[in-house]
Amino acid sequence: MKSYFILYLLLFLFLNNSYSQEIPIHKTTEKVIIDGDLSDWKTSFLGPFVVHNSGEKATQNTFVSFSWNDEALYIAYRCSDSKIIGAKQKNDTQIFNTDDLVEIFIDPDGDGQNYVEIGVNAFSTHYDLLLKCISPDCGGWKMSMAYNISGLETASKINPEGFSAEIKIPFSSLKKIENGNFTKLKTGTKWRGNAFRIDYGNATEYLAIQPYKSLKFGFHQPSEFAVFEFKE
């Protein structure tokens, strides 16, 4: 009986420690131009994304890449898409209800009480919003579309395979999040974060680099995001 208990405990600790993958984000000295063209992107891509609540293979591939410098976080996406849904719209439109798009979720202090969400479609329309936890664990969120990231840059480009997108998030804007507890980045800093895609093409799919596993409240769970670690 004792050996079974020890085995169970070891299995629990292993699953708990491997719950969130760690994603290294390497510092760059290159100038990053946000234009949707990935031909000059230097860092490697991670993926492919999987179905967000099962980990199953997606119908169409999505890859993501990260880099940073003292000014900002940079994210690039490469998406296969045989049927792009969406259009150029006014920024801060709720395009997550209608358009194929990529998203980034970031919780710099990792407390799970609030996090930033940014999305951009294949036509360079973007939105930025802040979500705040309003119930225990967190089973409910309050969304603020009034939140704006000063200096945010996004751009997308349609290509024969689908579309690509780039996002620049200035660190200075994250200091303004109420109770965000943002601190200056240094090597070894860790955030909670996730990269996401909504594909409304041939079959509606919600995809992520880090799928959520508890299935308790849905994918809006910073405790189940990946861990972004900033490296030189």
C-alpha cells in the first residue's frame, strides 16, 4: 500500500510540474519591423498549435515565435489557411466573434487576477482588452474593451499558404495596468502567457500553443497558460 502511495505522489508531482510548458523568449539586437512579412524574422517558430481543450491535431497549422528587447515584446505567427474568413474593420471591433485571427494572452505577474488579450486578423485589424477575475478560482471574467495599449503595433499579410501576423507590445504600456504589478524585465523573468488562434474556415477550431487541461472554466485560465521565460 505504501509503495502505491509513493507512486501516486510521484505521478501527481510530475503532472503538476509538467502542467505548463516553458517557452524561452530570447533577446534580440535586430531591428524588428512590424509589417506582417516574416522574411526578416530571425527567431525559430514553435508549434504546431493544437485544439485548445483536447490537445488534438488541428485541421490547419499555426506556428508562433517570440523575441524581446529592452523596449518591447515581439510575436510573429505563421498560419496555414485555405479559407480566410474576415475583413478589414475598425480597430477594437470584437473580431473574435467573426474573423479568423491570432491572439496573445499575457499575465506579467502571473497571479491569475487580470491579463491582457490582443488579437489581430488576416487584414491587420486588431483589438486589445483587459480581463479581470470577478469570481473564485477564476470562474468569471470582466472584459474591458476600453483598455488600450499605447504604442501597440500589429500587421498581417496574406500569402499563398494562408496569412502571417506580427505584434509589438511596448513594456511601458503594461506598467499602467491596475494591480498588474509589472516590473522591469531582466534575464530569467517569467510571465504566464499563451498564444491562441481562432479559425472559422472549413471547421471552426480554437487552437493554442498550450492547451488547457482541467476543462473547469474554459481557456480563460492564466493558471493553465504556458510560462514565458525571458532569456539573453
